[in-house]
Amino acid sequence: MKAQDIMTSDPARVTPETSLHDAAKLMKDRDVGMLPVVDGDGSSKLVGLITDRDITLRHVAAGHASADCKVREAMTTKATTCPKNADVKDVMKVMGDEQLRRIPVVDERSNLVGVISQADIVLRLDDAVASDRTIGKISKP
């Protein structure tokens, strides 16, 4: 099974110029904890990601109260990704080893094509033992 077989296709995304307020609202509306960041409107070129934790720690906890703050101020630019044709077992190993709850899926040109989350692994993989092991590694303190 390949990454593209279990990923959530065409995920919601933001740009570096999106306000943190709008990004947080989109996370709430879509019930997600991470949004891929692409280089501009209408683009799929992945340049990073923003998580609810990034907003909390890099914005709110740092004392930023301005509604003008942009995603670029809190985003992670060195995002670990996986190719769409990667074997799911390899993706699970990376997610477990790096303790990633979600991983962007990209094509051969680093364009965003999807996201794999813990839930995708649990719900779409037919290997409960491997799923449990991966989720355990991701969640390990």
C-alpha cells in the first residue's frame, strides 16, 4: 500500500501571508491541528506547515496579541514530508521515529498532494499491530 492510498487528498492550506487568526479559524472549522503552508494562493508548492501548537507557543505564549501576525511568523519551515508513492510502512516508520502526528504528502516536484495523519493510519490500514506500534511511538513522551 502506498501513501497516496491512505492520505487525505487536497487538504486545506494557507500561505505565509495568511493571518494566524484565519489559520486558527480554518483549523477549528476543519477540525485539524495542522495546515500545510504553500507559497501563494492557488499554489501547491509546500514551504512549511503551521500547527495549533506553533500558534500557541510561538504566538500566544510569546505575548503576541496583534491580529496582524502572519503564518510566516509562527510556521515550521523544515517540514518532514513523504512522497506520494512511498510505502505506507516506510511512512509509518518516519512518523514513529520522528514522533509526527501528521505528515504532508508531496509529488516529485514537492507539490502538496495530501496529508497522512494518525487517524488515516488507524482507519485505513489493515494492520492493527503495525498501527498500534506506530501510534505508540508517536505518542511516547
